[in-house]
Amino acid sequence: MLDRSQTTSAWTADHVARIGQSELPSIPVVTAADLSDVLPGFQLWDCWSVDDLNGTAIDLDGWTPWVIMCAPRDVHPDLRHDIARLRLMLRRGPEWRDCGYLLPDDVNPGSREWAGSTVCEPETGRITLFYTVTGRRGDGGKSFEQRLFQISGTLCVGDGSVTVSDWSAPVENIVSDGTHYVVVDQKQGRPGFIKGFRDPFHFRDPSDGVSYIFFTGSWQPSQHEHNGVVGVARCRDSNFAGWELLPPIISADGVNNELERPVLRHAGGLYYLFWSTQRKTFAPDGPSGPNGLYGMVADSVLGPYRPLNGTGLVAPNPPSEPYQTYSWWVDDQLQVTGFVDLWNLNGLDPFGDQDLTTAHFGGVPSPVFHLALEGDRAYIKAS
């Protein structure tokens, strides 16, 4: 039974229309000096740190485990989602160490492993991966079906590396109801224009210790093709054994198709919910914003939420390089990491030109920037 006492907060066309009136610092332009091929032979994109239950990245003698989506470098960037797998790496500042694929070859019930989040109990080493199972095993990577799963294992540390052993069987923990959320079982599509039931992010509310999963979704009752929402489910116990699906927490119905990679952080007594989106996913019959990090803020975990800076926009790509970075992870220290997408275009239009995409796709972690928060305001902090 859905909790009907919750209010879905709207991100509206009026909010987006005010973006042009705002003056926010842009993400610095990416240069060749910013690119570091941290995993030769692979292209990398969505990434996240392994956090403790309270959302703080775990520390292993100065190194933090990270999970990152990857595909072989010789695959065209437009096709990388068709074969994506999750990689386990260690990070210390700008340094990265590869620890191999996170999941064994035969564990995932889908054909690809897409983004999510990971929590660890440092005392026991037990980790739980919340992730997106895309497609079905044996479908050749062509289906865009998305399901939310969790799986647990034991983090093993040694010889300057980490591995995960004793994986449990994967469990589909949150299932779309087909009433509030679209059941995403598309057989065809292209990034930016498919529907969503993906990107599970774990958050434990410091006010009462209850865990939630926030995720990218699509609004089933919508009459508009652009019906992106941030969905939410609440845990019924402390062992991640059961989840209660709730109505969407934020809706961009009629405004935007994708509110990707939601990340919730608690700071100064407020709840800051961030997501990533792109200009191409805004409805063509309404106002649009740049590729960037967006967000809303609330006084309690289930809202109601109000748009940060009055518009929702927090950190835009620079106008001179509008596609240079994407898919940002905000940690509890307000450090922001994404990946280098299409950079150094100098005004060129990359869409529809496969050779241009190949030449300008970064596929490496992007430079870190920091956020400053002041109540209902959020912006890039000057370095």
C-alpha cells in the first residue's frame, strides 16, 4: 500500500524558465591536463564511492573503494551502455587503482550492470550493492528493461587491493507498480529518450535511522512524453529485507524526461536532493536548462521539496563546452565527481556524427569541484 500522506513536489516550467535570469558559477572548462586515463583500455562513466550506512565514504588507509561503470575502449561510446559492467577501484585523491570487475561473470540476472550505490558496514566488512539490472541475460544487450536489485558480499582488503567475496543471490528489492511508475520493459531506445526505473541511491535519515532508496523513474499517469520523476522506497527493517514503494518525491512531468542519478545529502538540518540532466531531455515545447547538476531542498526527508536557487540549477557546464561533463556524484563533504563526456568541441555539434563523438569522448573521471550550501542556495564553491 502506497503512503498517500506524502506530497510529490513539482519541478515546473516556471522554475526552469528562470534559469536564464540566474548567475551561477559554471563548472570549469576541462583541458587536456585534466584528463587521466586511470584504467587503460576502458572507457568509464557513472561512478560512486562505497559509503558507510550514514553516507560517509569508507577509508582504507587513505584509500576509498569506488564503483564505476565501464566498457572496453574500442567500443563506440554510443554503444557502451549495451555492454556496461561495474568495476571496483580504489581512489586516493587523483590516484586510482583497478581491482577488477565488481560482480562475478555469472551473477547478474540481466545483460548489463547499470548505476546505483553501495553501502558498507566497516565493522563486519559486509557490503550491499543497490544497482540497476538492465535487460535479461542472453538478450544480446539490446533491451532497455530496467529493474532494481540488491546483492551483498564481504569486502576483503589486502596487498594494496580490495575484492568482494561470498556474494549472496541478487534480489529484486523494489518493483515498479505500473500505477505511479512506468514498468520499463522497452525493447528499443536511445539514451536520453528511454523511460527510467534505475539509479538506486541509499540514504539513511539521521533523524530516525530509517533507510530509503531514491531512484530515477517515469510517471505512469502522465499524458506527456517528458515525465521524469525521482522515486522513493522506504525500508521496512534495518536489514534491507523489505521495501515499501512510495509515490514520487519530485516530478518533472511535462518538463523533463530524465532526473538521473539522484543523490540525497543532509547538511545544516536540511535535505539536499541532487540529480543530473541534459538539455536534450527537456520538453521541446517548454523552457530548457543546460547539461548540469540540479537539485531541490526540504526540511524533512520526504519533503515537500523546493528548487535550489529558485530554479533547480546548481552547477552548469560552461556555455563554451556544454557537453563536457555529466553524471555527478555528490559526497557528504560536498565534493562532486562526474565523468568527462564530449569535451573540447569548440562549438562543434557532436550529435549524429559518430567519428566526432569518438574523437571527443573523454570516458575518464572528471575534475572534482566543491559545492557551497546556504539554505535554499547551492553553487560551485570557489577554489
